[in-house]
Amino acid sequence: MTKDQIIDVIKQNIVDNLDDVEYDQIDPQKTMKDYGANSLDMIEVVSCSMRELNIKIPRTELADIKNIDELADKFKEYADGN
Amino acid sequence: MANILDFSLADFFYNDNSDVLSPPDDFEEWISHPRVLESFRFFEQQFLEAPRTDSRVLSGVDGEKRKVINLTSYNYLGLSTHPEVIQATKDALDRYGLSASGAPLLSGTFDLHIKLAKKLAEFKLQEDCILYSSGLGGNMGAMQGILRKGDFLVLDEKSHKSLVDGGTLAGAKMLFFDHNDMESLEQMLEKTKGKRVLVAVEGVYSMDGDLVKLPEVSALCEAYNAGLYVDEAHSTLMFGENGRGIGEHFGIEEKVGVSFGTLSKAFGGVGGFVCSNAKLIRYLKGYSSPWNFSCAPSPAVVGGLIKALEVATRDSTLRDRLWKNVRYLTEGLRAMNLNLGGTESQVIPIIIGSSGETLMQLASEIQQRGLFLQPVDFPAVPAHSRRFRISGSAQLTKEEMDKALNIIEDVIAKKLHSSS
């Protein structure tokens, strides 16, 4: 799976879980917080994306991730390992 | 699973098992691993005596029955085991029985419940009070009773789960501001301008022991026309000249819209209470499910709580003793150069760092030395600041504190200093 495909999965889950966010307006260099996500929303987006990608990453490894792009890199690392 | 020890309870909330009555397959694999089981030995250990500072436990660590100094109990003022409180509880038990045997709206309200609610409202300088059978139920019930879909709940990021769960149940949109950061709070209030907004903060934050910046929070609430809800679970009966809590401590009780407290911490019983204006309390009684769909608090416990309030507020003896002990403990711990975070209260964290393994190893050793001090692991606290959390108590004697400090120095301080 390519990184772009992973970013698409994350973006779709952001749209599904947050109010008033359009798919095309999401910039991977930004954080979910920039789109109005609270910590519970972020857990929801991350968990739904991981289920879809069939990967499981410990939450402790996600603590320092700064934006959507870095999240995609981390997901790719695990998806490639599967 | 890649590295089983990297996982925590935070990772198994979502369940894909096709059998709805089974946990996730990988949860079973994780929780059955010997190293994970080792961490869980600290949970649900059985106490064999009352929650005094001098108690006995059936140790989960090695299965031994052991005398311990208990620094983890919420019995901050010793009221749970106070002779006058025990006698009042017995008297209420004899007269009213064990259970209220009904929901408050129908047959579960006794004269004792009315008396306690009235006394709590007077104590908190509010018009009225509603009693809940649990503290968690009180916070959840207040949020669910006050907020509706479309409303905003603005919370400090370190707020208790009961507030978050209440917000979820209410269907309110939740925004979390950075802990005690007024700039961050103002940003949230700017975003929600013109909406119905409730700001919820805690008097004393339960994992860090620091205090809310109440004057600043209150000023922002006023400026943005937001309601102010203060959870005083860890501050009522301890803070303020008369023990009325953090509002009294800062001299701005009249600014607090809703004051919540638990009856299970300093009060020494069980339950929760919410004080506010009479109209809001009347409204909550119509819509707050943990009140109108739950059995009322046990009359025996309520009898004890009325006495507990009297004992705690007739003079400052217990409060003074608590703060004297807290000062002694804090000074002793600071002298060991331990990281106590930003504590300003009877809740004193000893921050160990990021190693869960070190935390559990130290927890095991201190318990075997006779100190009951529970480890607090991720996700309850951030992964880089796993910790022990001391609950200071008025019950502690100087001998007990010296013994506890010696164990902490021998086990925790030595280990941390040698590894740094």
C-alpha cells in the first residue's frame, strides 16, 4: 500500500468522524486538532484507520506524532511489516 | 503481536471479535502474558482491615498477608473510621436499614437524605443540592442533565473520566484546553462564542495534585458568558478556611455556578453531590438519570455522612493535622530530590518516568517492605510520566511517615538516582 493510499484512508476517517470537514480541504501537514478534533475524536480516527489498514500500533508509539503526514509514515511502517 | 510490552489498556478498546460476548483475541493474548499479568497483580488487592493508614492487605505481589502503611487511601481526614461517624452510621442502620429501597423520586428519599442535602447546600453557600449514589454518577448525571446536543463542554485536558463520559452521554461537543493554560482556554471560548458553553475544571487535579487557576478561569467564563462547573472531589473539606473547598480558598465562591463533590474521599462515605441554584437542581431532578433511575444512597451511609460533615467542620483540627502531615511528607520527599510534579495539595505524585518495568519493580519492592503505594501507569497518566501517587492523610503519625519516607528513600530514590 502506498503512502498516498494511507493518507486517503486517514482523510476519509477524518471526514466521517468530524463535523464540517471536507475531504479536499484536508492538508496532511496539519494536525487533526486544526480541523476541530478533540483527543477522543483523534482516537476514533486513528482506531478506525488502523482497523481498515489491518494494523495495530501501540498508543505509546503515537504520542509524539505531529501531523497527519507523520501518522501516515508510522502507519506505512507497520503496513509494510505485515 | 509485535512487542507485547509496548501495548496497554489504551490499545484494546475497539473490539472486532465476531462474538460480541468475547473480548478481542489479541486482548486475551496480551493480558495472559506473564509480564502483563505481573503488572495486574497490583490491581484489586484485598484489604483485610479498615482504610486506616495502618492496615493489612492480602498482597497481590506475593500472596502474603502483610501489615502496611497505606498511602493510597482517599480517607484524607480519617472520617471513614472516625468513632463518631461509625456510631452515627450504626444508629442510622438500626433505624432505617441498609437500603433506601427505591429511587429518590418514588420511595427512596428519607428525611436523612433531605437533611444531608440541605446541610451540604448551606455548607457550599449554594441554594440547593442533589445527592447521587456515586461520585462518578454525580459528575456524569450533572453533565447529562445540564447539557444537550449542540451545547459545548470545555474541559481541562486532565479532567476526570466522569466529566468526559457525562459530556459524551449528553451529546455535547467537547473541547479540551491545555492543562491550566488560560490562553488555550480563551482560544476554546473564542471558538464557541455565542453558544451555550459550560467550562468544567477540577479544584485539585487528581493525578498531579495541582490546583485550578480559578480566578483566571472564572474571569474568562464571565467575559465569554460561559457557565462555570467546579469538580471539588479532592478539595472539599480540605481547602479554604472553613473547608468549603477551592472556591473558598480563592475567595470567589459566588462565581462558581455548579459545585460538585464526592462523598467517598474526605467525607469517608460513598456518593456524590451537586450544589447550585435551586432552579437548576429542580431541573436536574427531572433529567439526570443517575439520580432519578438509581436507588438513593444507603440511609446508613447518609447517617454517617451527616456526622462526618459535622466533625470536619466544627473546628479545623482534622484539616490542620492533614496539612501538617502533607508539609512533613512533601519536605521529606523534596529532600530526596524526587520529581513531585507541580503538587500543591495532599495529592503528591512521585514521577518515575517512562519505564513501566521500573515502576512495577519499585511497586513490588516497596510493598514487600511494608508500604502500600500503588503504581499509576499509562494510560491513566502520560507514558513519559508514570508515577506513584501519595494521598496525604490526617491519620498519619510521625512514626508512620518516617517509616514510609525511609522506604521511599531506600527503594525509589536510590534506584532513580543510581540510574540517572
